[in-house]
Amino acid sequence: MADMATTVGAMPHGGSLLDKKMKKSSAWISGGVVAIALLGGLAYIGFHVSQDLGNVTASSAWAYVLLAVALVIALGFEFVNGFHDTANAVATVIYTHSLDPNIAVVWSGLCNLAGVLVSSGAVAFSVITLLPVELILQVSYGAGFAMVFALLIAAIIWNLSTWWFGLPASSSHTMVGSIIGVGLANQLMNGHSGTSGVDWSQATKVFEVLLISPIIGFCAAGLLLLLSKLFILTKAAKSFAVHYDANHKKLLWLIPTIAITGVPGAYAFLWIGPMVFGLFGDPGKAAWLPFKQFASWNPPVGLIATMVLAGIAGWYCVSLFARIVIENADVLFTSPKGSAPPPWPIRALLIFTCSGVSFAHGSNDGQKGMGLIMLILIGTVPTAYALNHAVTTKDMAAFVASSDQADQVVNKYVNTTGIMGADPRGEVTDYIRTKQLQPDTMLSLRELVNDLKNEVAVYKEYKSVPANQQTNVRNDMYVASEAIRLMEKNKAFPFTATETKTLDGYRKQVDMGTKFIPGWVKVAGALALGLGTMVGWKRIVVTVGEKIGKEHLTYAQGACAELVAMGTIMAADNFGLPVSTTHVLNSGVAGTMAANKSGLQFSTIRNIAAAWVFTLPVAALLSGGLFWLFRQVSH
């Protein structure tokens, strides 16, 4: 602990570089923006919660008390998350004087808010799939609440502990460790009763992403810095920039530039475009469709036209890049002088990357708490939140049609020796838990598919399902969807491409009714995340900006680290994978320091690495112990 204390020990009041950068004059501006956002957000939340709960009749006031306590703890996790991950995004713009600290923090919070609001929820439900299935289905009971409380409180304790020592630990790692602890504790407490522990296949997938992301951050940011030096700082680069700037409007230079940049530019746009637009959910996918249609119009005319447009854009970017090299090449690779902001192209780049990392963080990390908030809402007020009441009658008709198609596929693989049991959901749940097919598994799944179809056909809308049946319908839908996902993933049956497409379409219709996040939940999570950043950002920012490298962060180092972090997080978000902003960005800063031969402060690196190594086991022990304690209390 003595070593860890040194990480924040160099943070005396008024002693860090950050204290010298603080400008009191802008505090009232940022404070006003925060006040407006907070009041507007609270009004929005209050209005929609009152609407959702207006027709709910609670059996006792205890349900609302439990809901309030659970939401405070869940939003507390997001608040503390803001201490860590979001604070990383503002370190580079603050230490390069691109933005005033107070403005940077508020701007980052607003970008996080935007990222959370447009998030698809894929990461939130990816985290949920790590939990023991029976605890998810029993979320309305003691075991379910014990699970949620243990997860959140353990994560808050560890995040606060690492923040206190100024160590940029990963909230993603913490949450995964907490889930593992609850899963193992659940299995140990129930002995051989058949309850599940951890979905290790899904956990391994998450582990791989979380472990690889720091390596990607370190190597990619370091490589990007070296390439930047090659194409900006060398004599050949400067000479080329001068010649290109003088001749770029001449056909002899213009046409080759369009040709050279157009082909890779078009393919890069068609590859990256869906990922970027996908961050905005279904509206983003709809906005991307015209671009896709244009590129595929009357082949190969559309593709050639796309290449020409990409080439023109490439020509403009190359000419702009040449001007930047001529005017700012040397400045880009130097540390800030005094308190003056960098030249506008560099400043714009750094603000863009900060905004991108903050937005990407909101769209990825901001979702982790939302999945648990939805479990809380489903457990306390299932009448309002067990099923998605926003689903239209048109969608319900599509669900019925999709069910008929899925029934034909499932029926094809029914084992004729199977005997229907009394509890089809229980039989399918056993498959999800054990990953072992039984003779009656597909028979039970077919029964679930047909029962759900009949119920939906009768009620026409999810909000018309009787209050006492909402949880049962949701659990049936969740089990059916999860079983199909695992069958496809584990190749339990030789499904053809057409059959897989049919089952995927059915799962999409089912998930529309169960895997949703109301707008007010996103706003609440974003506000908690943003407020956490504004309250606790300083400790982590000082570590990132002053204690990783031995020299002050240069403009190029900040931009390279942020660009890599932004790209990595956005890619992970498109695949529905949780990734650590902290790991990627801190590793990126370290990678640029190593590539620049600036030197690393190994005492800080050692302490950060130790925190990363201990995060999983400590979070698992904390959550497992708390789960056991809460289960004893709830019995």
C-alpha cells in the first residue's frame, strides 16, 4: 500500500500541474450547463417513470422502497464508474491545453450522455448472459435481489478503493469479476442441486477482449505515433508537403491523388461506415442504408462513383494534411509551452478524439449498469417493465409469423423418443444451464415457441398481457431465445443457412419484447456517469497526465492514444462486447511514451498493473461474500 500511496502522494493541493491549469473563470459556465442538464434530465425521468408506474398497483409500499434503494445503488455504480473511465478521456485535452479543465469535463459528460442515449443495449445484455440463468429467472425473489445487490456493491467498493489511490482500474473488469464471484458462490451454496455457476464460454469471450485490449492499445498507439513521425516529421515528408501544397490543384497531381486514395477510401468507408452508424442503433442503420444502396447501384457504376467521391475527399484531406505538416509539424511533437492552446488543427484533432472516446465510452461502458437496472425494474415492478410495451401490433403480427417458421425448424430436430414433461420451460432451462441436450429438449422448446405464439396472438399487445402473467411470459421468451442462441453457438444441430436465418429472425422478434432499455433509464445512467466524472475526475486525470511517462504529454501522443481508444471501443461496441476504456487509453498513453522514448514511470506502471491483476479476484471475493451474506439475510 505504501507504493500505491505514492501514486496519489504527488497530488498535494496546489502541487500538481493540473492545479496550475485550472481556471476559475470558466467554472460558472460549466456549472450552468451541468445545472440545466441535471434539471432537464430529472424532469424527463420523473415524467416517464410516473407514466410507466401510473397503472401499476403495488401490493405494498415495500416494493417501491426496494426499487428506490436498488436504483440508488445501481446509479451509484455508474456514478463511481465516471470517476474512472470517463476521466481518462479528458486527460489529453487538459494536459495539452486544448480545453479548460472545467469545460473539458462537462463536454466529456455531454458526449457520454449522447453515447448512452444512442446505445443499442447489446453490451448491457451481453453482460447479463454471464449470470446464472436461474438467478435471472428468479430476479423477483430473494436470490435475484441478493445477486444484483452483491454485484453492484462489490463493484462500487473496489472502484472507490482504486480511485482513492489514483489508480485507473477497469470498471468492466470489476463488473465481470463480481459476476464470476456471484456465479461461483451460487454454485457452491447449492452443492449438487443442479444450479449453474458461471457461463465460462461467454466469460472466456469477455476475458479475451479485456486482456487483449491493453495490448492493442499499447502497440497500436505506439505504432501510430511512429508512423506519424515518418509521415510528418522527416525531411522527406516536409519536402513532399511543400511540393504537394504548391501543385495539388494541377491535374498531374490531382488525378493520381484521387485514384490512389479513392479505391482504399471507398472500401474503408464501406467497412467502417456500418460500424459508426451502427452505434446509433436502428436509426443509424436506417441512415446508412442510402449509402449502401448508392454503392451497390447498377454494379459496378455505384462502386466506381463511390471511389471517385472518396478520392475527392482524399485529395482534400491530403492537401489539408500537407498544410498542417508545413505549418505545425514540429509543434505537433512537442510538449505544450506555457498555458497557450495548440494551433487550431491540432486543437481540433484533440477535441475530436476526446469527444469520440467519451461518446464511445458512453455507448459501451455506459451500458453495463443499465442491464442490471433493467433486472431491478423487472424484479420490482414487472407489470411495467417485464415486457416491452412499446412494441406495436405490426411487430406482434411479425412475431406470430416468425413463430410459425421457427416451429417448423425446431420440429425438424425433435427427438421422437422424447416425452413431454410437465414443465417445458424447466426442461429448456436445464439445457441452458448444463449445455447438454436431452431427448425432450427440442420437444419442450417447440412447446415454448407455440405457447408464446398463442399467447401473443390472443393478447395482441404486450401491455395487454395480465399483470400476473407478465413475468412468466418474459421468462418463457428469455429461455427460448437463449436456448436457440446456445444451440447455434455450440452447433448442437446441423442447421442449414436458411434454418439459421429463420431462427435468428425469431430470436430478434423475441428479444424485441424482452431486451429493451427505456429512454429514462439511459438518461439516468448517463447523468450518473457524467456527474461522477465531474466529481471525481481529478485523481485519475493526474495519474494519466503526469505519472505514466517521465515527460509531459505531447500533442501527438495525446491524439494517438485517443484515436486508438476511440476505434477500439467503437469496434467492441459493434460486436456487443464490453471493453475497458481505462485499459485501452492508459495502455495507449504508455505505448506512445515508449515509442517516443520519453521514459515510463515504472512505479506507477507497476501499481496500475497490480490493480488490474487484482481486480478480478478481489471483485469476485467481495461479490461472492456479499451474495452469501444477503442470501442468509433473505432466507
